[in-house]
Amino acid sequence: MRTARAISGLAQGGGLSIYNGNTFTHLTQKQGLINNRVWSILEDSHGIIWVGTEDGVSKYDGESFTYFTKKEGLCDNHIRSILEDSYGNLWFGTHGGVSMYNGETFTHFTEKEGLCINSILSIQEDSRGNLWFGAESGGVIMFNGETFTHYTQKERLNRIVFHPDTESSRKDSSFVYIPEIYSYGFHDGLGGIEFWNKNVLLDSKNRIWWNSKNGLTILDINNFKTTVDPPVMQLNQIEINGQFIDYRHIDDRNRMKMEFDSVARFYNYPINLELPYNRNHLTFHFAAIDWSSSQKLKYSYLMEDFDDKWNAPTEEASVAYRNIPHGSYTFKVRAIGAAKKWSKPFEYTFRILPPLWLTWWAYMIYGFILLLLVRWYRGFLIKREKINADLKIKEVEVSKMQELDHMKSRFFANISHEFRTPLTLIQGPIEELRRDLPDLPEKSRELLQFMKRNTVRLQHLINQILDISKLETGKVKLQVSEGNLEQFIRTIILSFLSLAESKKIEYTYDLAESSDIVFFDSDKLEKILTNLISNAFKFTAEGGKIRVSQQYVTSSTANNPSHVLFEITDTGRGVPREKLERIFDRFYQVSDSDSRDAEGTGLGLALTKELVDLYRGEISVDSQEGKGSTFTVKLPVIKNLFTEEEIVADPTHQEIKPESIEPIHDQQEPECFDVEGDLVQETAENKPVILIVEDNADLRNYISQNLENNYRILTAINGKTGLDKAVECIPDLIISDVMMPEMDGMEMSKLLKTDERTNHIPVIMLTAKADRDSKLEGLETGADDYVIKPFDQEELKVRIKNLLHQRKRLREKFRNEFSDDIENIETSPEDKFFKKVHDILQNHIEEPEYTIEQLAGDLNLSRSQVFRKVMAVTSFSPNELLRNLRLKKAAILFQNGHKNVAQVMYQVGFNNPSYFAKCFNELFGMNPSHYIRKRN
């Protein structure tokens, strides 16, 4: 049974005072109170006094104190209010929240669990069992055992509803709840609620009174109703790139920048909006409808495919999205009101178009370009691999070519050594014959001279091959000694004067005068200069110019000369620019065709280049096709540029005797002749004419000497002059070499056989090419025979005789057939010339005064050309052919019924009856009258 007493505490530190009606009992820290600053006191239903202080709760059972602090389970030690509810649970309001004690355990409620603020100043229970917490500067919190409801001075209040976890939790006063949050606003009528301890009163009408620094506030909880319906969400308008747009009255400029189907009714946003990629800053304005408490609304939004989750609730009724990537999006927004229920989300779908470079057709172009790049890169890789493979193949080929070149050089060197023995055996007897037989005929002496000249030439070629072979094997060493360079090279240069005179070439030289004694290798220098000057003469035509100059190059460190510079300049044919780089290659000649510019093997310049390299000098060439060439050679002449092994201590300069280059004079060629008279027989005085076309003078003269006893000889030095002479003189046969300058034998033969003036002339080809393809090529050009060098003179004579005999038999056959019947004469395709002559004569057959000169004029030929061509084809002279054609015409007229001899005679161009009868009788073996009677 509870005893009537009064209990008071002092917050200023006086401790606890208990008045039992008679006396006061003072309890402080000395008596066991936890702290003397007392903020709240409660005597529970069991008479236990609970004292709230700044350091916790003291439980006083009348005899002793028991302490409860944060260590024992309180949420905070600063206790501001204490309440025992109707279930017997104790509630402690602290600065750190509310702690509920059920006699065994503590349960805490703080801002985390739903309080609007942790500092609770007062606790009161109404008649319905609801607990009301007065918060410091935070309003009122109502807890009905299941829900918390906040009433604050702000525009919103949070109500937290706790659902019990178990059914037994309520019975055994163990409050374990799951919170659900709602919102309310300042409009509920609370005007500045800031509570002090115990400044709350529940009256008999179930109304709660609060006293605060702003006045007295009353809340009638009998009429309090809670909103249960969620708000309704709505989108109001959309701004684009921060610009307000009236979509119902949009201007053309903005219309071109967007597409949409229509505008929402009563609101300012378009339906099915499509925007370009650069208008991707959107601001959405929205609002929710909540009739009970619109000030308590909060919004949450989500942009699908842009946001990961719903945005945290906010009071802002708009949201801005910037830099939205292209694509289709759905904007969702929802609201929560006083009922603490989320509205149904409002959804708005729109689309940001991709830029031009991100459209589907752009990707198609990118794909196409990518395919092209892949294909190009694949081709590049294949090409690179192919180039690498080609390089490897070329390296192998170069290696094999070098090996083959070395093998070839070794072969030529070996065979050249073998040539020396028979060559010596040839040269020796020739010299003995010339010396021991001074009375030989002139022709025999010329033959010996031919032999001597060509053996020397062969000896020179063998020496060149051996020199190159020695250079390759490193057996040739540079051996220099002191000497007078100008005197040495002057001897070499002057040795070419006779050749220059014979070829009518202007040959000049310019030598630098110097008294200095220089170092040079006489043997190597002689070969270098001789080859270069010989090359200049070889390719310079008559009337050209050749100049040899020499000068010294002074070193930068001394005044004495360090190098000598030679320049050999000619006005010859020159070398094409694209072939200059190969001019020093071994066995290479600028012209690979049979129509070469001059005889040679291509060894001279190759040997010169290798000698200059051995000399550690420089050689270069500057040439223009058709204008000439300049060869420049730079060689060292100072002692310190040579090694000790290369310097000969005791120079033994021998007298220089460079090889004599004899001028070659072609024999006097006979001029073409005119044939006088109408009848020409092959007599000793009128031999068949043979044209010899050969660029080698010795061979040309040798063939001429062997044939001149039986034939009349014409000669030509190349295919071009040979063709001109063949057309001019109409020879009976042509002997031609294949490889000649300006025009080769193949080309000449082809032109002869396609010219109606010369297509009847037999052609014999002379060549060193013995392979089958070369023979076939020559025969395809129309050549009648093919003779391989070296040849037997007797064999050549037999071939000439046979060809001339064949032509003679053809002419006799033609004569016999002509005598039988002119209408049945068949001529070969090459005798088109005869057809032309026949047609001209037929047109003039009635003209007695028509002459051979007129026929030559109609054919645009000379009289001799007409005579020799007609004789070669028909064996008739032109006069005989015209006379016989007239007689054949007369015979045809007699066959056709003409019986008047005189009349027929005049129709065919005769004006003398006796001469007509004589000629007719010679051709047909009877006179005209007898012929008429026989035919009729």
C-alpha cells in the first residue's frame, strides 16, 4: 500500500527531498544518489522512486539505491522525464532518445527508429494508452503502441508506424516494431512547441496542454483523424536546355529541332517527344494532389536506363537531367503524402536521337570503312609477306647469280687460258708466212692481214676476261711508282690519232702541265684510258667530236696535287637515262636487240670500273641520248693515299706501247648500174649482182673477195644502208648479217619482203646465233636461207648458186607459161609488182609511142629499177614484155573472130605490118593469117 508523501528534486544540484507529512528526508550523493542534479522523479505503482539525473537513473526502494546508466542499458545518461505507462513499463526521456524498461531489458527509440529528435523533455500517456513525447525544439511525438506521429514547427512531420513482430510482444510489454514513415506539416496548428520538463497536462476531456515559451497549445486528440489515401501524381511541363517552351504555340525554329505527336491536355508537355542529340538537357516539373495535407508531400523519381535506383524523397517538385545520351527513356515520378503511401508512378517516355555519326547508316559506313581497312590491312600484310618472300627469293637469286657469275668468269678464265695455245699457234705461222713469202699475191697478203688483225682482237678479248677473273680472285694488286704522268698519258692519247683521221672525227686533248712527280700504276691506268677512249670512238659517228682532258685536284691540307681527274667526252649516240646505272655491268650492252650500235662484249667498261675500284678511285658517266656521253675518272696520285705494299720501291717503267688501233677503210663499193639495151644475157660481163650487208669490215671484204670472180658485188655496212641499196639497185641476191647497228638483218629482211620492188630478191642470213628459235625468227621474216658463223666459203657459194638457179627456173617457167596462154598465168603473192606492171601496160597497149621511161614514171621508179625488177620476175625485158603483151592481145582478138589483120595490128599498138607479122611469127610460130585460119 502506497504511503502519501511528497517528493521533490532540484535541478541545481540539491539532490532529492521526501516529505512524509511531518518531516523531510534529504537524499544526495552521500546517501547513494547517483547525481545531485535531479531533472525528473517518478513513484511507480509499487512505491519505488525513480530519480532521473544528469548521470543516469537512481532506483530507490526506501532503503537503498540501484543505478541505471548507459552501461546498464539506457540510451543516454541525461534523464529529462520518466513515465510509467498503463502496462507497467517505464519510459525514460533522455537527451539521446527514449528508453523503455520492462523490468528486465531496455528498448531504445531514437531518430534512427523514427523520432524527429533525440532530446525528449516530457512523456505523457492519454486515456487511450497513447504516449506523447515532448521534444526539445522539435515538437510533439505521439506513440500509440504501434505508430509514432511527429508534430513540429516545420512544414512537415514524420509519423512512424511500428508493426509488432509477434503477438506476444504486446502482452509481455516487449515492444519490438517494424517502422513505416509518414509525413505531416506545420499547418496542423502547433505554433512553436519547445517543451520544458513536465510542461504537459492531459485533462479529463482527453485533451493535451503544452506550455512553451511561445504560449499555450492545446491538441484535441478526440477529433484527430489520420489520412489513409495516397496522393495522385502528375507531370506539368518540360523545359529543354533550360528554355521554357510553349508546345502548343511552338515557333518554326524550335519546331525544326524536335518532333512530337501532340501536347497533353491541360498540361505543357508533348507526347512521343523526339529530340536531337544536342538538346539533351531536360527539366521535368511535376506535382502531386493530396487534399488532406499538400504541404507534407515528398517526391521520388527514376529515369530508366539512366538512374540505377529511385531517388531519395525530396520536397523539390522538379528535377533536371543534363547530358542525356542518345536513346529511348522513360521518366518515372511518384509522391508520398500524409498517409505515408506512395502514389502510382507517373511515366513519361521520350527519345534522344543519335548524332549523324552514330546513326545506323553511319555505322554501316563505319563498318564498310572498317571492312576496307581490314581488307587493306590484310592486303598490306599479304603484300608485305610477298615483298619479304620476294626479297628472300631475290637474295637467293642474287646469290645464285653472283655464284653463276663467278662460275662464268672462272669458266671464261679457264677456257681463255686454253685459247692461248691454239691462238699462239695461229699467230706464229701467220707472221712467218708474211715474213717468208714477200712475193705472195696481193689478195693472199690481205687474207693474212685479216687473220693477223682478228687474232690480235681475240687476244685482247682473252686478256680482258683474264683480267676480270684475276680481279675477282684478288690476284691483281695495285703497284704504283713515281713518274711523269703527262708524258705517260700523252703517248696513249696520241695512239688514237690515226683512227680519228680515218673516221673523220675531231679529236682533241687538254693535258694539265705540272712538273710534280706523282704516283700511278701505269698498267692499270693504260687499261682504264684505252678502254674509255676506244669506247668513245666506237660510238661516235663520222664528223663527231671526242675530247680527252686531264687536270689535278689539290688537297685541302697541301698545295701539291692529291688526285688526277680525267674526262673523256664524245658526241656519240649517248645512253638513255634509265640504263646508265647498268652501263658498268659485266656483259651488259645498252642495246639488247640485234640492232646494236657497235661490236663488243660489254667487258671493257666493266673491267674499267673494277680497275678504278681497285685504284680506290671514282668513275661516273653523264649521258644524253642523241647528244653524247662524258666519262669522269678520279684517281689518287699522292703517296700517302697508298699502302706500303702498293708502292714499288724501284720503279721500272717500260716504254709504253699501247695497242695500235688501225683505221678500217671499207673497200670502194661499186655504184649501181643502168642496164642498156632491151635484151640482157648472163655473160661474163653481166654477172648476177649480190649485195653483202655486214658491219664487220674484215668479214665483209673477205666474203666479197671470195665471190667477186663469179658475181658483181655491192656492199653495205648496216641494215639501213643495205635496204636503201637493195631498193636502188635491185640485186639478184642479198647476204646479210643479223646483228648490225641502226637496223639489224631481221628488220631489213622483213622490209624487203614487204616491198613490191624487192620482195622477189632471195636473202641469206649470216648469224652467230645457232639456236632453233633464232633460225625460226629469221625464216619467218622471209629469209630464204640461214647460215651459221663460222661458215665454209664453199658451202656459202653452193647456197648462193642454188638460190639463183631456183630464181632462174622460175623465170623460165614464167616465160614458157606466158608463151602458152596469158589468161592462165598464175603469179605468186610476191609478184604483185608484176600485176601492177601488167595492168599499166594493158591500159597503154594501143599506144605505139608508149615507152619504158613512161612505164618507170607510172611506177615512180628509175629505168634501171624497172628493168631489173621485170627481168628478175619474168626473164623478159620491159620492152619484150610490152611487145609480147600486145601480140597476146592480138591473138585473143583473132580468136574472138576478128579477121582484119591491119585493124587488129593498130588496136594492139603496132604500126608496121611487116614488123607485126615478124614478131607474131616468132612468138606463135606462124603468121597472123595462118593463125586466123587455124583457129577458125
